[in-house]
Amino acid sequence: MAALLWIYNPNDRCDAHIMERHYIKYHAQMEDLYHKVRQQLKPGRNIYIEFEKGKVSVFSVFTEDKHGCNSWDPSEEKIDSLLITSGLDRMDLDDIENALDDIHCISIAVSSSPDKPYEIGFRRILLDKYDFIISPNILSQKKQERVTSDPGNIQYSPHVVFRYNTGAIGNLKFPGKEEYLQSRKIR
């Protein structure tokens, strides 16, 4: 029976329609989480934190000039060091994990700059990752054109992009992109 549940796990699938429904349901919580995290960061810091199976699997802290450090599967000591560098503490980290769990997402990337977009990682499926890229400001026409020209992106709104990344070498095209865009034209 457990094998059947694993085969039919809805979290093992993703497409733009699933992302759209998820964003509609959880966008307010995503924005609240972003504001809480951004306010805690030291000036000039950017972070990326990803959780897997209830623990931090990736933690990165960078300064605006891109100096910093990455840590995959970090030790508790490394997490403490990265928290100090970022301006966060253990309570903040627990709050981030709980908020991501509540919105059924896996990661967050935030800059201390209020004008920079933030990222909420939605799902990983094998080597593929699906993210919401959310801009606090409307993207300029030039940026919107750049976003839509990338085969791994779907522009959902002037503020929101659905992004697909694959860890495998090969096609970086968002699966089902044309079908999704066509379905939006029909609505």
C-alpha cells in the first residue's frame, strides 16, 4: 500500500497550472514570509535557504558584491555561522521552516534590498526545481521581454514568474509552457 501512495504522491508532479493554483492560494503568506525575513537580514545581505526532510539542506549567504559562502548539507556549527553572517537567528530559521511548511514550499531566497525580487522554491522533482520569482515592483517592459524569452520561465503577472530549472544537462524549457500560455489566452 505504501508503494502505491508513493507512486501517486501529488507532490511528485508539477506544471504551470499547479503552480498557478498554489500561488493563488498562498501568495499572501509568501509575501508575509518575505517581509519578515527581509527585515531581519543585515544590510547588503542575500540569503538562500532550502529545507529537505525537516532539516536545512542548502544555506547560502552573500553580500551585494557577491562575496559569501554556500553550504550544502551544512553542519549545525556552519548553520550558526551563516545565521550570524545573515542577521538571522535560530528562532528565525525555525519560523522560516514552519512558514514554508505551512505553504507547502521548500526554499526561500531574499535580498535585504526592498527592490530586489525574492524567490520561493515550490518543488523539487528528481533533478528539476520549480520556483516562484516575485518582484515587489512591476517588471519593466524590457525585463518582461527578457523573462518571457527564457524557455524556463512563464510570466504569470507583471510581478510573478514561474521558473523551471533542471539539474540535468539538456532541455531547460518549462514543461507544458505553450499549452499553459494557450490556456490563459482562452480564459
